[in-house]
Amino acid sequence: MQIEYAYEIIAQAVHSKEDTIGFLGLSFKVGTDDLRESPMVELVERFIGKGYRLLLYDKYVSLTRLMGTNKQYIQQEIPHLAELMAEDVAHVLRMSKVLVVVNRKGPYGEVLGQTDSGTRIICLEDILSGHTQM
């Protein structure tokens, strides 16, 4: 239910499907490259399925360094994510009209100040706690 709620809030912030939605952070928890069971992956999948333009960045997920079951999971279950992954956060900040971040205090908090003044920032922590700010 939380994923559906987050989807609705983010979709409302997008003016057009041509606008890029940037996602900062995909992994199951901060500091890991594990995408299995990640609610962010499920959220991203919904936007892909609806035809939105996305850019993804996670400082802990490097597709070239993935190993084992995590690599296997990505290759079998979500291979199209590789096409959407950006190598640097600056590119995502520059290209996104809407920016989705898990929380403002995490590893992406400091880069949020580098966004264009027209970029809408959506913090999932705010949405899920009932303090939505766009």
C-alpha cells in the first residue's frame, strides 16, 4: 500500500511523461548493493510499466562490480534497470524534473542542494511519515 501511495504522489508531481524522474538510491538498505526485496525497485518498475522516463543512481550499486545472487537477480528479474542507471549523480540532478530520494539525511542529502530551482524533490521518508513536501 505504501508503494502505491508513493507512486501516486510522485506521478502527480510529473507534468508530462516526457519529464525525467530521477531516483537516488535503489538498494534494499543504505551501504549495500542488494536490490533483492527493494521497495524502490518495485516503485521504479511501476513507473517503467506506465511509460515514464527515468534515470537511476545509487552510489552503492555498480553494475560492473555486482557478484553472486544479486547479479543473477538483476540479470534475470530486472535487466532493463541497467539501461536507466547513471554513473554519476550530477547527471541525474541535471536531467531530472522530479527527483525522488529515500530520505534527506542519507547519502544523497548533501546533493539535493545542487538541484535546479525548478526541480521538484520528493522525499519518500516524508511521504510515508505523512509530511509530504513537493
